[in-house]
Amino acid sequence: MWRYFSKFIHSPISRFNPSKSNSIPVNFEMGSYCATRICNLQTLFKGKSSGYSTVTSCDSFSEEKPKDNSVSDMLVDSFGRLHTYLRISLTERCNLRCQYCMPAEGVELTPTPKVLTKIEILRLADLFVSSGVNKIRLTGGEPTVRKDIEDICYELSSLKGLKTLSMTTNGIVLARKLPKLKECGLDSLNISLDTLVPAKFELMTRRKGHEKVMDSINAAVDLGYNPVKVNCVVMRGFNDDEICDFVELTREKPINIRFIEFMPFDGNVWNVKKLVPYSEMLDTVAKRYPSLKRNQDHPTDTAKNFMIDGHKGQVSFITSMTEHFCAGCNRLRLLADGNLKVCLFGPSEVSLRDPLRNGAEDHELREIIGAAVKRKKPSHAGMFDIAKTANRPMIHIGG
């Protein structure tokens, strides 16, 4: 999983003191249930349109794009990419302190009044879904620390036109919340786990909890999630010796291990010593499992997917560093403070919270979103340039 890029990036670099840690901060990707619906989405949201049947492949966009362009064009950039996948960051808060995400003392968070409320999240999500988005992923920070997470899942899963509601989580409190989340419509899961060794887990996250994450993975399997995606950021000298141990998790259970390239950015200096490139990870797996073979991936997939004979699960690689996947990008991101990012790696953002709170109608919000999408570049800049100029976290890239 690409956990959220350490918030120290938004602040002066001096906030993070490398002398206090051996780690390299990187740009990763990382309530009570109400049985009665809190509100009727058909009447709560202004200007609601019916759902649209859309395609996620930019290769076939010209043949299959929705007929009502006045709405769906909001999601199409100037290169013909149709954005049907929205990631929503529910919070900047997290119950871990991963060394590659943030300093031990934490980071300065957006004040609560500036974070989107549940009603604001639902209004914006409804606007996106009615315009053609068919997949939403809930992220953070850590989304399960938000007290109204069950209510949000319940309302989002009720949106007409939404096909998939997903979540990326660190799994610390997931096991006890997952049965209710599944009832509330959560369709799929990505659970982060960078090591199978409890002592390493505690060293990396500065917290105990390895057993809780394993319990969450097993709970997801038992509840019928298939596959259960497990995101593992591979770092040389830390967990690169565990690659095949992770692959073994796919033998007997429907687990999809997703190995993610580490982004080796420390302050304003590249440090590639911890980067294990996709080609090396693939070679490691292929030597141990000669039956490894490539799947036919969807054009919008961020992962390169593989099967191993006799294994119930599969193995994937997310190659953000060595082979970007911009050409098939269909993703947008709504941050916890209401800013929209059209490129997960890019620094530019536009606020939807401010016009929303100033009384903007749906058509006005669509114009703001459409203009931002049209400004999306064909590919993101070099990671070094992005890291230097970014003014906030880049959150959950893989997934």
C-alpha cells in the first residue's frame, strides 16, 4: 500500500530530522453504524442526475463513452482519459507512526473544521458518481479511525451507479469493524503489511500491532473477500528477504500480494539504496516459483499481475518508480480537506470544499472539477521534481 506521504513535505524540510531516524521518509502510498439511513440521497443532493454506464479503459473510450456528454465530459481530460475511479481520503489521522511516513512525534494536521464533514463527502461523492464514477476507494491517513466510517460506507454503497466501494487500511482495528463494514456495503479491501516479522513491524511502525493486522487479513478471508489484497512496500535491507515468504501467503488463501516499489526520497536528495526495482523482485519470485506467469491486465491497472500454479491467490507488482502507468490513468483523488487532485503524484490541487460551503450548485462544482480534469498532464513529472514542489501528502498510490 502507498500510505500517505509524510506530512512533513507540506512544512519546511527542517521539521524532519534525519539524524533521529535511520529511515527514509517517502511519498507512499498509505462511528457508529446507523441502521436507518441518515438521509435520503435522492433529496439531500441538489441537481442529482441518474447513473451513467461508463468504461474505465482509455483505449476504448471513443467507442463507448456515455452519450450525455454534458455531464460525463466532466471526467474526461484533454487526452481522452475517462476518470471513473475516485479515491476519497476520509482523514489525515493515523494510528501508526511508520518511519517512512512521518516523524515519531507525528505531524501537524488540518484543523477539524477544515476537514470535510460526512454530508459534504456524500454530496461530492454523489456528484462524481452521477457523472460517471463507478468505483470509490476510501483512504486516509487511516480511514478506520474515523468514527462515522460505517455510516459513510452505508450511504456511499447506496449511490446509484457505484459498482465498487473499496478501502485501503493498515488493518490495526479492521478485524472488529469489518463485519459491520461488509454489511454497510464495503466490497473490497487493501490491507498494508510490510513485514511478517513482529519485531520488524514494531520497529517500522513504532507501534505494536502485527498480530492485529494478520487477524484482519484472516477475518477478510473468512468473510469472503476475494481477493484480499495485501500491499507490501519492498525496502532493501529491511524486508526484501521476505518476498517469497509473502508469496507463500497466496498458496492456500485467496490473497493478492502486491509488492510496491519504494520511493527513495529523503529531503531534497535521492537515495536509491533502499529501492528494489520491479525487475529484481520479479526475478526473485520467478527463481523460487518457475510456474509464475503474467495475467492479462486491464489497461487502467496500476499493478502487473501474475499467477502461480497451485496457488489460490496471486502476486502483483506496482512499479511507480521504474515503469509509470500514466497512459491508462483513470483516477482522481479527493483529499480530507476537500481539495481535488487530478494526478496522485502531482502538486496541483483545487478546492471543492470552499465553493461547496459558499453555496455552489452542482453545475458550478462540475465546472470546477471539469476544468481541473482538463488541465491534467499526459504524465506526471519526474519524482524528484514532484517531491521538491509538492505541498502536501500524496496518498495511497497503489490500489
